[in-house]
Amino acid sequence: MTHMIQGYSRTNDPDVFDTIAYVTFQELATRISHRNTGKYTREPLCERLLSRIATDENLHMVFYRNLLAAALELAPERTMAAIWGAVSDFKMPGSTIDNFGRRSLQIAMAGIYDLRIHHDEVLMPVVRQLGLLTLTGLSAPAAAHQDALGKFLEDADAKATRFETRRAANEARRAESR
Ligand SMILES: [Fe+2]
């Protein structure tokens, strides 16, 4: 309840570019995590309910992604900076809840939302749809953010693979001890 009353702000002073960039990724992240939570329950009614919510989240994402595409056309330098900020420091709105670290690890171990999903199903689809890594004619600061984004994504991909390997080893150990 405290969390609901306090609300959530990613940065202390976000402007419209920061906000649109953040919510584009965040709405997609909620779509994926709601859908996967439903599947995890193996409870048909819960699955249907969360699938319905995930459909709405997708519409929110498309709306914000369209705004982000328009912002990129109008103000590419400011928008690339906002995208870099949103991607490089991405946190879900629940990150200020008590024990979020422990909870998010449980969520990752359950395969509901982990770095592989974040990279493959949240970051990359938006990056590809907006052509963020292939945009040309950018100013020097925007090109630097584009470059940083490319490196960040490669790094996230490698970290995701390391996490998957650790999780698989963990699961194998647990299966052996059963
Ligand atoms: Fe939403």
C-alpha cells in the first residue's frame, strides 16, 4: 500500500522524452511478465485474466512506441539520450517494494521475467522496430548514445547467457538431490 501511495518515478526530474522512452520498454515488460505469470500459475482462469491484461499492456506499449518514433524524428539527439537512460538504468515500478531484489530473483528463477526475456522480448523488439542501431545521420552525441546502446545490448546478451547457465546448473543439482 505504501508503494501505491508513493507512486514511482524513475528519475528525480524526468521530462517527456525520458517518460515516453521509459514507458515504451516498461509497458512491454509488463505485457511479458503478466503473460508469463499467468502461464506459471497453470490455472486456466488466472491465465485468461492475465492474458487479457497483457493484451491491454501491449496496446499501451504500441501507443508509447509510436510516440517515441515521432520523438525520434522530431528531436533525435534528445530522444536517443532518453532511450539510453531508460535502457541503461531500467527498473520496474515495483523496484522500491521491500525485498524487491529477493523477489525479482525468485521471478527470474521461475522463468517469469529474467535477463534473457528482458533482452530478447523487451529491449530488442523496440530497438529493431525503431531501427535504433541502424539510424544514420545522427549528431555526435546521439551517435555516441547509439554506440553505447549497441555495446550495452551485447553485454546484456552475454550476462543473460551466464544467468541461464547458472540457473540450469542449479536446476540440475536440485533434480539430482530429489
Ligand atoms: Fe500499462
